[in-house]
Amino acid sequence: MSHKIVFLDRETLDANVRTPNFPHDYKEYAQTSQDEVVERLSGADICITNKVPLREAALKQLPEIKLIAVAATGTDVIDKAYTSTNGITVSNIRNYAFNTLPEHVFALLFALRRNLVNYHNSVQHGRWGYANQFCYFDYPIYDIAGSTLGIIGYGALGKEIEKRALALGMKVLINDVASGPNIVDLATILRESDVVTLNLPLTPHTKNMISVKELAAMKKSACIINTARGGIVDEAALAEALRKGVIAGAGFDVLTAEPPKNGNILLDPTIPNLIITPHVAWASKEAMQVLADQLIDNIDAFVAGSPRNIVTA
């Protein structure tokens, strides 16, 4: 039996995608708009998507779809209530960003705690040339060693971040949906951490879990980092907190709408001490190849009758 595979947004993956180990017809598109989904998936039984949403309205018109292979860990673009009740298997990618995402977290952490962006920009604008001494102290610099890192979300990536933090001499506090001997409550994380990092999925429970009240509970010298999903932090509340000096800084790799075609409140360049990167924490060359290989492994396993990395509603 031959299978028809369609990759809806191939340009989201800068890696070699190997050929599956079964008879198939393969078609890929660099990108796919919402109104092109049904036409392009017509007759396909395997769909690969990274960020193209697949909702009930489209899936109802695609009765041959049997597998949606998500080329990412997050599956919020899939209507899992529909797939789970209509015999459509959903698979995702796991444990591929074990180096790249934690390294991005610490790149943001170092940049914020040492005020690298502010110092770089001030030098570029000639500030150093007007200094009275060999250096100047316009922006506070804090040691990483001895500081406290609060990790909210203690899955595989949270554990990798913890390993690196301990190697740097940081104290680590952990908050997670699962209970355990080392888990502390959110209030403790916010009150005691010098840096808070978010590493959990976007769900109805986690949407805007960090807002005005939570930001006000943090130290004025603290920073928050989000490499998980946009929407976990109330973006308007964060912008206001940074403008008013409620917290010292923030590093975000994610926004509520990506790409931000219609702008975003956090893209205002006048917001102080905010670093935004374009959802690339996951995207080292090495990690993308691991992802691409696992993507095809998931498809091969499904066709062989032993599906893996299954996501349920």
C-alpha cells in the first residue's frame, strides 16, 4: 500500500528530511495558508505540519487523514478533541532541543544579568568616549554564580536548564504541575528568584499565568525569560512592568501571534531591558536535524503499526 504524505510548511525546518521506509507519494509546500489546507491535503493520509493549524472545520473535509505528524513538541495548532474522537493519530517531537533551548535560556540570562545589550548600544552611540575613567557603570551588573534561578515547568528541558544552572553555581527553585520533594509553590519562585524561566506548554490553565500580580511579586532586580509559548505571560502587563521598573528585564523568544504581522505590544523599541528573539531557541543546526530524523521515525513507526510519541487530547 502506498501512502500520500503532505508537508504543509517545509520552510519551518532547515534540515535534511530523509525518505520514509515505505512506498509513498510525497509533496511539500514551503508554506500553507489556512484556506489552502483542505485542497493540499485532499487524498493524503499523512500530514506533516509545524505551525499550520488543523482545526475541526478542515479535518471534517479530510476523511483520509490517519496521521498528523507535528514537526514540533507543542501541538496547540491541532484540534485534539476532534482527532481523538475521529481516529486520527497525532505524534510530536520530544527531547530534541536538550542543548539548544537551555543554551538560549542562558544566553538571554547572561545578556540580561550583565546588561550586555545596554552596554553594547551605549558604546555604539559613543558613550565610552565621553567617560571620565576607563569604564562606566550606567547599568547594573549581577553575578550569575550565587544567584537564584526559578524554573517553572520541570520536564526534560527544565531538568537540562537545572543542570547548567547548578554547574554555574546558581541556586535552583523548581515549580511544576507534578508534585515532588523539591517542588515549591509559584509564590516562592516569584518572591525569591533573581531569574525566572518558563518551560511549560500553553494551556487554558497556563494562559496569562504571569500577569500584573505575579510580576509585582518579583524582585525589582529580577528578570523573566520565556522560551516556551507566547501567551503564558500577559504581554501588556509585562510591557507596563518593564516601563515602570517593576522588574529589571525580560528575554522572550515567543509572542502570542507568530509572526507578528499586525505588530505586538512587546515590539515597541522604547520598552527598556527587553530582548526579543524570533522563536529560534529550538533552532540550532544540530537540534533541527535531530527533529527531522525523529519526525520520519514517527511516521515510519506509525505505518509499521507501532505508533510512537502519540499525543492525546
